[in-house]
Amino acid sequence: MEDVIPLAVILFICATVFICIGIYALNKKTPMHFWSGIVVKTEEISDVKAYNRANGIMWIIYSLIFIISAIISLLFDSNIGGTISAISATLGLFILVIVYRRIYNKYKNKDY
């Protein structure tokens, strides 16, 4: 049990960071960026509020995977929770990129 607590704490910290990113995206007035060092211009996005909402929801849903794996680690088996978190940290990253590209293309200003 003592090896489960550090894993759960780390997973909850990761989830908290992703939830904060999601809340930040939901409240941001200018378009939320995904890539480091790249700024999405307001002119690029047709509906900034909907675009930021979609980004915020994406990050919050991603955080739920870490919360679920922490709970599974605490209640059932740390190996299962660790496996879920490892998969979500690797495969989940690629899924985040795909989802973000869909969000960007959906709200991209056609004239830009």
C-alpha cells in the first residue's frame, strides 16, 4: 500500500495541472494555443469562445484519465493504475494532438 500512495499523489497532481490548463482555456479571451512557442491569432479562428471551450473540455477530459487511474491504483491494483497512466501519457498524447487538430480545423477561419 505504501507504494500506491506516491503513484496516486503524482497522478492527482498531473490531473490538477491538466484541469488548470482546461479552466485557463475556458476563461481565455484570445485563442488558446496548443503548441509551445506558437500563438494562434484571433483572425485565424472563426469563433474564439467555442474554440477555447472545445480546448478546455479536451484538457479536462484528458485529466479524468489520470484521476481514474489514481482511483484504480488506490482501490484495486497499482499495476493496473500505473499501466493506464502510462498508456494515457504516451498514446493519450497522440490522441490529444489529433483532437486538437480537429478542433483547430473546425474553428479555423476559412478566409485566413
